[in-house]
Amino acid sequence: MQIRDALERPLHDLRISLLDRCNFRCPYCMPESEFHDAYQFLTKSERLTHDEILKIARVATSLGVSKLRLTGGEPLLDKKLPSLVNGLAQLDGVEDLALTTNAMLLAPVAQTLADAGLQRVTISLDSLDEDVFRQMSGGRGDLATVLEAIDAAEVAGLSPIKINVVVERGVNDHTILDLLDHFRGTGHIVRLIEYMDVGNRNGWRMDQVVPSRELLERVEARWPLRRVDRNYPGEVARRYEYEDGQGEIGFISSVTEPFCGSCSRARLSSDGMLYTCLFANQGTDLREPLRNGADEDELADILSRIWLQRADRYSELRRPDVAEHHALSKVEMYRIGG
């Protein structure tokens, strides 16, 4: 069964946050000043169990979801992740099972995850300049470890590997061409992401955004590109290929060229809240009905009702020139992934 929301958008993609913890402290997501040693993250009992995640995912696939992405926080902090991957990979209807990670812990488990059924990885890597990378990871990232993990993922067959780069003016935008040069010809797909007003803690300002159009001009001044079609309806990245055949890059332009009209994603937080928008200010609690004994039919009714009523289109309605708009309380990105 395929359900559609109030704007006729199908439910196609479920992003599952496994835990709210991370081993980075990226200033645009989890700044150290707020997420310090004394910060109270969710306890184990507050987080969904793997069995609960599998039950929700099974219901979601019965409603048309075919893409599952595991996120965090940092999902590789979950030591039992391969077992969950194995369970999700066996669900009927799952065509794409992927993981988004900062890759610091990926190299030793890449093959294990592939053997369990993981198909792809997306790796967050904001710069190949060691100083810039360390700054953007909150002083916790090691560039050599991440590059080793990319190689390990390739050997394990977790491809095509996507490299996500959040571009912030005056911070890492001057290093983008060097990063693209490094990955040209490797088969890995770099995606340049406009710095977004996600959550409430990153002090977002419009002047920190480097519009995708500007980035495209910078790239084309060095390497001619040609536009290519989306892989599937609802894909967020605008795809381009290098004219010399050295691979593909993408631009994700949530701020300057919103794509709400084709968004087919739901997001499940680690404490069981279902959100229908990356910028949502509230979600629906699935943990409570799960732990009160709701069966799959009851969960399907809840999920269907949520999606059928969905009319979110935050990015299309945002007013970049109105500061108060961004002061609205929104769910934090570390709780639901990107």
C-alpha cells in the first residue's frame, strides 16, 4: 500500500536515528559549549530497542517505504548495529539500506556491516584541510581515520559512497575545490550542502550560507559540468557530472532552492518520536503505544494518520530575511539526523 500526504507526496523514505549521542561536537549541530560532559543524553531505557525499531520499520515498509537510512547522533556508537542491519535488510520491500556516519568508527566494521546487508554509506566530511576539519568537528575528528574508513567502505562494497559537505561561508568554503579535486575519478559522489537553520543551537544566519548557485559557478570555472536527471522522484540533490568523465557531484539547496514539494521522508528519533519534516517543532510519540502493546495494525493506523495529515513545507515558507522565523523552536538535528 502506498499512502500520500495532504500535498500528494508519498511516504517513501524512513530515516532512523539510533541514538542521540555523537563522538563529534560540530559547532553547527552539537556545540561543545552546550553538549558538554555533564549534558544528559537519553538513557538506554528511553531509547527504542532494536526490536521496536524493526517493528516500526516493518509497518513503514507495508505503507510504501522502500528506503531506510540509519543515522544519529553517530550510529556507529551502537555496538550491536550489525544485528539491526541484518534484521532491516530482511524486511520485505526494502530496496535501499544506507548509513550516514562521520566514519571515525567505520573502518573496523565496514565489511561486517556489508555482510549483514548494508548497501551504502554516506560520510560527513566538511574539509580536507586538517585544521578546518578539526575545527568543524569540534576538535574531535581525525582526517586520516576518516579517509581510511572511506577506503574500507569501498573495499567492502558499500557504494556508491556519498561524501556530504556542509558549506559555511568563511569557514570551509575556500577548501571546497581541493576536496572535489581529491575525490574526482574515485567514483565517490561529493554533495555540497547549504548551511541550514536546523535546530536552535547553531546561531544560523543567512550570510553564512553559500548559495548552491555560487558554488556551481566556482566549480564550473575549474571543471565544466553537465546537468543529469535525478535518480528517483524526491531525490534532494541536483546532480551534475564532470564533462571530462571524472564522476558526479550534487548540490543540496534547502535554503535557496527548497525541494519540499517532492519530500517523501519521515524521521524516527531514537526515543520513538516520528517527525514529518527536518525542521519540525513537534512529532508523534510511537514509543508509548509500542510499549503499551500496540500491534502492527494499530501502528499502521497511527503512521497512516500522521502521513495523510502531513502538510509540512518549512523550507518553501521560510523567510530568510526575518530573524524571528528561525527563532522558532525546532527539533535538533542530532536527534533525527540530517
